Amino acid sequence: MTHPRRLRVVLAWLLALALVVAFGGGGCANGGDTSAGGGDDGSVGDGTVEGGDTGAEASGCTGGKTMCSGTCTNTGNDPKNCGMCGNKCPTGQVCSMGMCGYSCGSGETLCGLPPEGGTGMDASGVADTGVSDATSDAETGASEAGPVVDSGGGTTDAGGPTMPYCANTGNDPNNCGGCGIACPPMYVCSSSTCTLMCGTGMVACVTSGTCIPSGTCCSTGDCTVSGEICTAPGGSCQCPGGEHECTKTNSCISSNDCCLPADCAGTTGATCPVPGQACQCSNGDKLCLALKICVPTADCCTDTDCMPANVQMGKCGTTSTMGGTCSIGTCVAGCYDLDGQYADGCECCDDKVGKSCSAATALGTLSLGAAPLTRTGVLPNPTEGDWYQVNFNSESNTAFHGLIQLTTGGGEYIFDVIQGSCSGSPMSCGEGGNCTGKTAWEESYVGPNPPADSTNPAFTPVPAVGAVWIHVYRANMAATSCNPYTLSVQE
């Protein structure tokens, strides 16, 4: 039994042949000879093109396409050149596998926009015939300019909309996996998927969408050594900076660690018992990387090994063949090595009290009868002094008893008292003279309590004291020690 679709195609061809014979005899519109032309997607052979066009082999067309009127086209599904150049399918029909019909063949999908005649597709995907084209090429035998292939794989008349055509979405690069899904350059459509195609000696790098030389890496996932990274698509796998490859562990390890015994050959007395760890010394010695030797644990290798308390920079007296002994180079600011012993570092540190009158450490305002305010300090630098500021405010009370004294360190340390401001004069002492170079200062009421009137000559009032500045310093400014002092202030 003849297939209905194939019967319709045969009848269409017979009608076209009859019209051609009636209007101009046998043969093609512009020539009578034919030649085989390739067509993909199962298309049939292509006849000689109009205007003397040759087949794909002579035209330079690729991918099984044929040159028709100056354009490479797929005669397997081009409704303007169905099966051969110039063979246009009647209005309402499509070209499938090189034959005109009302629907696409098995394995093909109708893609593209409605053709010039206004026809389209019904819900089943079958082309809607609409109004018949009484002047179609098949009926008149008139020649027509060749089609232009659009970006989606359809064909257009000159200045007209895209014609629908039957596409094999499994291998059509313009409709890969579905209509309108075009593959990028360098990609082909295979099994409905766009696949990057590379030449000999090249492999596809999907990450970058490029072809790279065989044997190079595309991404870090291509690296077989643990910890390596791919420098760039088409580059090589390498360990990060500061690391090297260890073949025994198949991983990147620190540049300071060993992988093979040979890695420790440059360090005298060292071996590599565990790949991926540092070279180790025997007999309890320690590894001195700076000198590349093993040294006794008590020896130092670099200045950084010499950092006892309060040392800013130590010194290590090494030679090229053995470790050395530590010594103190520079103390941190405010600390001093007074005993000359390395073990306790810069053992004597300043008390951080203000070292000038303008930067004096404030003790606040005294309270009458309250416990004394005390401060302990030390001046390892004999040329420096400590400054304090305090306020007396109860001189008018008969219970007033102002007292400044060094309860410890007196003799090694002394003080001055300046009254009123930093630019003021030394305060007077009750026993006469100024309060300079003292270890104690004291003031209180002398004589009987004042009577109702203040004319009693036996009463000796306390002079106003107010704000004072106390300067503590060494009695011998050439002597050094880490002995402390204790300052006590009360009213």
C-alpha cells in the first residue's frame, strides 16, 4: 500500500512535470544536466543549480551543503531548494529529507517562522496550507533567486520573512536540541547537545570554551597531584608558591619539608624519616635551617632565637659550621639590662610615670583625714625623673596635717615640690628654706586653737598650699639600680 504522504509528493511532482512540459519541454529551467549534490539530515541528491552553479565539491560548501544561487544551503530541508537547487515546495508544504510534503518526516521538527504566503503550523506541527499559491514556481516553472540562510537555519526570500523548515534537532547546529538553539562557533551539534570540536593534537576545555593542546590542563580538577593548581586553561599543573611536589605522598608539601632522603643531603647530620615533614636531627640535636646543620639544643641559629623578656633584638654568635650563644642586643623602650645576665633579659623596666611637669601623673585631690595616697616607682635611667600633681584644699581646718614623704628609697631618691604651676617656685618649708632635695615635707597648725576672734598672737596659721607638683629623682644621677621608691601624700 502506498504511503499517503509519499503519494501526495509523487502527485505534486507529476503535476510540476506536466506544467514544465506544457510550457517549455523537458529539462531544468536553466539547463538540462544534473549532478549529485550532498545533503545532510537524510536529504536526497541535488541537481545542477540555476545559473550554472556547481555541487558542494566544486563550490567549497561544507557540512553536506550545496551551493545554490551563490549561497550554501541544505537541500534536504530547504523549501526553496528541496532535493535540488531551484526546486521550491508549493505553498503550505515543507521540505523534509529532500522531498516536499505537508509535514516533517520522522526524526525532524518544523522550525522557523511562517512563510510569505501567511501559512503556519497547526497544533500538530503540520503545515497549514492556507490559500493556494497559483503562481508558485512548481506551477509556472519560472526560476527564482536562491534562498538566503538566516542565523536560525531557516530560509528567506529576498526581503521576506523566514520560511519554516524541517530540522533534525539531534544534529542541526542552528537548532540543537530544540528550535532556535544555535551552537557557538567551534561547536557542533551531536545527540542534541552542542559539543566543542577540536583539531588534531587539541582537546576541548569546557571551562574556558576553547581548545587547548593535549597534555595541558583545563582546570585544577585535571591535576593528579594533591594540592596542585592549574595555572590557566592550556597551562600546567603546579604546586603553589612555597611548596614542591612529593612523589612519595603524591602531594604538594612545604618547601622546607623533605620527601626523599636526598632532600636532607644539604643539611649536615639530618635525615628524612617521614616524607612531608621537616628534616630531623639525631642525638637530640635541633635543626638549624639558616646554617643547614644540626646543632645542640642549647645553641642558637639566628638572632630570632635570642628573645628573652623585654628584648627588642637579640644576637646569636654563630659561625658557618656551628651554632652560637645568645646575647642581648637592644631592649624594648623603657627597659634596661642592668645585671648583664642574658637569662632574665632586660629585667628592669621604667614605671611609666610622667617624665615632665607638663605630663605629670595626676594623683587627684586629697581628703582631710583620709588614708595617704601612695605610688611606687623605679628609675633605671638615672637621668630621668618622675612627676606627680596633687591638690591640697583643707589648710583652713585646724585638723589639717599636710605630709609628703618617701617611705622607701629615701636617700637613693629625693624630691622637689613646686607650688601653683609648672612655672611656679619651689614651696617653702616650715623649718625654713625651699622644699627641694627632700625626703619629707610636713605642715600643720601650731599653738592653741584659734579663739572666737583671730587676734590671738599665739596662733600660727598654715599657709595656703593648693596645687603642687612633686618631682622625684635620683640623689646620685650617675648611679644605676632597679631599686624602687614609695611616695606617700596626705593632708
